[in-house]
Amino acid sequence: MKKQIRLNAFEMNCVGHQASGLWRHPRDRSWQYKDLAYWTELACLLEKGLFDGLFIADVIGYYDVYGGNTEAALRDAAQIPLNDPLQLIAPIAMVTEHLGIGVTISTSYEHPYTFARRLATADHLSGGRVGWNIVTSYLDSGARNTGQQALLEHDARYQRAGEYMEVVYKLLEGSWEQDAVVRDKEKGIFAHPEKVHPIRHHGEHFRVPGVQMSEPSPQRTPLLFQAGSSGAGVNFASRHAESVFVNSHTLSGLKSYVASLREQVIANGRKGSDVLVYTLVTVIVEETDEKAQQKYEEYQRYISRPGALALISGWTGLDLAALPHDVPYPQLPEPASGLVARFAAGDTSWTLNDLADYGAIGGLGQVFVGSASTVADKLQHWVEESDVDGFNLSYVVAHETFSDVVKWLVPELQRRGVYRSHYPQGKTLREKMFGRGPRLPENHPAHAYRDPARYTDDFKQEVKQ
């Protein structure tokens, strides 16, 4: 049986996500990001195309590495202005029945006690269709504007995130027993106090003595996404994530990543199939190869090199503005030379301008251009060769890119028998993604926090203190 291909839509609550300068395109709608209709219409389109979900990226901070300021980012709308992703869940859930809604929230800036309530609320209001993309953040500007002198060192952020997850699991999985809420009108008991437990967490980074404020939601802990590619990130994902997003510009690199991740997942006592892996791809698809290529060339006329380099500088921490943009990369100093070389595929004439052109459409992920048949061939090849489960599709022109995918690509994948014809049964996102119950499985580390024996202090006495 051919492996089924999964699709997510990769979005952001902003104008310029992974397509630098394309907000100027006459058919682009991304400037409407602040209007509810933009999101509800997109959600309905994706559900029509049987997408797994709408995955909403986010950053805390702004891109000020390029040139040491925000001028390029602001001028070209490079992920600024940017609105909160969590508030999109309710309106999207109201117009859809099956579509998952993944939101990115950082463990570096949100306190786990208040965030656990926000997460449970979103899971309640969506009927259990929420996913949480766990990130530790990477922009110093975010740290500076939230009272920190600088962003914590990379591995230290993941160490802190480990304790963050422990607090969240205690609150969402252990604080309220499953049968705590009875809503007994005759006896006047809404919830049994003895079945609601203070978590008594006293750790290195957090002190949370009390109870979770929300009653258990359909999934308790929403589906867990993660997008780390470093050693610490992969280790974190192998313990906690149910779905992983990876950005790989080569098939060999993706294959190696997926194999390594699954090995670590198994080493942590889980099954390799317990984690679904999606890789970033931008698809430009049309009726024929020629028409798709024409559309790609049309899009290229609107790209912004400064906008692309502002993003790439922020992602890498390298101020690329201080370097000549038209010099072949072997003449550039490290690490900029190595950065360009990663994407040049052996072409030593590549410059920073070439890197900007590459990254202006689709970020630093792959771009597949062609007819439905051509693109489907490429997607199938990547799945078969790398064991990846699906693709996180970014857009070039909103909502044209996703409309083209639903119109041309989805029917072709269905014809080949590698894409579903209807949504699977189950109400929650976890049920639809894995074909099992709505809660995290017993081999997940969160399971250890469900035992009421962990929370033995008397609830009333704890409240009095």
C-alpha cells in the first residue's frame, strides 16, 4: 500500500510570512490578515481540501539583525506587523468541523500557569481541535522587550522548556481527575473538591503550588507540535512531540533527520509512528507545467531582496547587510560563505542576492513548480525516499496558492490513491491524526502526571495557605 500524504497549511497572523514582497502582488490578500473573513474563508478552503490543519507560526520580537535595525523588516512587512495567533482559534473552529488548528506559543515568554488556562479554553471552544507548537524562540528583540537582558543560551532555553512542560502536564493532566466535575444540581455539587488537586510544583524556573483553573478539555493536553532541528531540539521533540515540522532544502538531509528522530523517539520508549513529520514546501501548481512556470516567473517580479535578507539574518543571527550582495560566496567571510553554499548546490557563482532570490519565495524550504502530475511526482518521491509523513505548505500569494493546491493537486493525489477522500472519524485533532483516543497515550511522558497519588495534599488546606 502506498504511503498516504498529509498536508498542513503554513500561515502566520501577519502580512509577509515566507514570501518576501509578494504582498504587492495584485491578487494577494495577505494584507487582510487582520480581518476575520480572511481566516474563515481560508479555513473553509482548507477543509474542502481535506488538510490536516492550519498551522499558524509566530515569533515574539522583530527582525532587527539585518543592518542592526528594523528598517528593512518594516518597509517590506517581514513578519511585522504581527498579531496574536491564539485568538484565531474560535472563529476558525466556528466555520469548520474537522480542520485542526495549530498555534505557536513560546515557552520563553508565557508563564505556564496562565498559559495552561488559555490552552484549555481554546481546546474547549474548538471541541478539541487545537494543537500547540512548542517553541523556545530565537529573537533577542523578543527577550529585550519582555524584561530580559538577552535571550537565554540555546540549550538553556530547552532545559527551561523541559520544566515548563512538566508544569503544563501537571496542570492539564493531573490537577483535575476525570470524574471531578459532576454538575449535581440536587446535591449542589458542581465539582468534587477532593478530586481537584494542587500540583505543588517547586522547580528551578517555576513555582506553581495551586490547582488548574479550567476543567479538563476534550484533549486535556492539545496535540503537541515541535519544530526544533538542533540536537537539543530533536531530543526535546523525541520526548514530547506528536508532530514535528522540519525545514530541509535537500532530500538526503530530510531522510537523515527523519531516521534520527524516529530512532530517538523509540529510545524514549515510544513508537516511531507516534510522531508525524512534516517538511516545509511551497507548491506552485497549475493546469500545465508551462502555466505553472509562468506563474512562478510572475511571482518573482514582486519579490523583495531586502525583506528576504532581513528574515534570513534574523533566522541565522548574521547581519548580511554589512556584506557585499553581488560577490560570489567563496569570497565572503565565514559563516556567511557557508550559509550561501548550503543552498548553492555547488554553484560557486552564487551571491547573497541569489540567496535572497531563493529565500524570497518559500523561505529556505523547497519550491515545487509544475502541473498537478509533476508536483505529485515530487511529493511522492520525497515521501518514499525520506519516510516523511507530509508537507507543511507555505503560500506565495494568499489565498491563491492554497486555492490552486485544492483545485489541481489534491484531486491528482486522490486519483493516485495517496491522499484521503474524507476525514477520519473522531472529533478531536488527536483522534483524526492518529486514529486513537483524544488523550495522550500511555507511553508519553505526560501520562506519569495523571496519577492522583502524586497530589496528596488536602485541597482545602492548600487554598487556606
